Amino acid sequence: MTAASASAEPYLRSELMGNAHSVTLARPVNRNALTDDFCTAIADELLRIARAGEARAILLTGDGGHFSVGGDLGWLVSLRGSADAPRIAAGIAAFQTLIRTVVALPIPVIALVQGSAAGFGLDLALACDYRIAGESLQATSAFARMGLVPDGGSSYSLRTLMPAGAAFKFLTTGEVASATHALHLGLVDQVVPDAGLLDAGLAFVGAIAAQPASSVGAIKALVRRTDIAALEDALAAEAKAQVEAASGPDFGARAHAFLNRKKG
């Protein structure tokens, strides 16, 4: 049984699929690039699903063969100006609220990632409780490449997945990880053919649904308990550093070059 859910955000599809609820980032022309309003809509929809109590877990995925390339650079550039710092800080706050929502949600969130998962898009996947990758996955931090810093908690989450040196290398060199390399690094938990991504997600939710909801919810809270305080510290530090970076000349120059290259 499936049922669609209307959303105020035109780039978001939400569908109940038995025990699972699929939430799809649906802005394929921009490879599901995110803005502050888009992040707020996603967070609101995740909370609505959890409160409705119909689904045992959420499958978070992207349309058009990609998960998400992260923050919309055109949107971020538009915030720059004479009063840029407060506007950028407000935008970052909306992005980070989405991360907090995923981590604190009382039901599991499983990321189904394929194609591009970059920048905040990767941070969003890393915030989920479990990650299943399609074979087409190309995962990269991308922030440093644009003169920015992580702002979705990956300065913390990557350190829980890999040694300090490996995390530093991944964040600073523009490394792009294939699905198999992402599995080796711990960025994802399972790799399947792209065509089997949804089925793998539904199977995982089926295994969760076979257990009492009270146990699964309590276990998620226990597993994520130590993450919440550490993540808050990381998000606060990242937000401060990102406001400075996004207001600075390096990001301005690199974003201008990138956006002009896209137009060409």
C-alpha cells in the first residue's frame, strides 16, 4: 500500500510504503541542491511522519540518479552583501536544524544514496542512522574545494568513522569516493546495484519492523545519545567558521568561477 503526502515544498516527494515512508529530494535539474527553505521543508516533513506514527522508518533518497550535491551555491552567493554575516548565519541554522532533526528523530532514518552525495548532501547522509549506497555513488566533502568548511557536522561524524588523518585528508583534498571505497572508509554501510536501492531499503525497514517499535526507538536513542552533545559542539563551531568562510573572498571567487562555468 502506498499513499502520497502533499508538501508545501515543490521539490519534495513523500510517500508511505507499508512500514517505510519514502522522502525524496526532487530537484533533479540541480542534482537536488539544497536551500534553507528546502532544508526546513525536509525537517518539517520528517517530524510530521514521526508524529503520524504510521511508519517504522524513513527512507531518505534523491531523484534523478543523485542524492544531493549539497547547498545551492547560487542561493549562498545571493546572501553575500553588506549585511551578509547575519543572513548567512540564518541560512546555516536552517541546514543544521535538519541535521539535528535526523539525529533526534524517534524513528530510524535510512539514507539511500547514489550518484552525487557532496558537501552538505554527504553531511545529511552521514547524519542518518544507516546508509545504503547504489554502485554509482560518488561521495565527496567538496567544501574546501569551494573555499568553505563543513557545516553539517561532518567534522565530527567523519572522526567517528575513520582515523583523524583519513578524515582530514577526505575533508581537505577534494577526494571523491566510489561506492566501494565509501564502504571501505565507513561512509556507507551497504552497497547494492542502483536498481536495487529501494528494495534494499525496504528490506532493511522490514527487518526493523519485525522488532518491537519501543525497542528500536530506545536503541536509536541510546546509540545516538553520545552523538547529540558532541554534534552540537561541532555544529556550533562549524557555523561560526562557515559564516566567515562564506563571507570571505576565496568562496566569492571560486563560486563566481563555478557558476560562470555552469552558464558556459
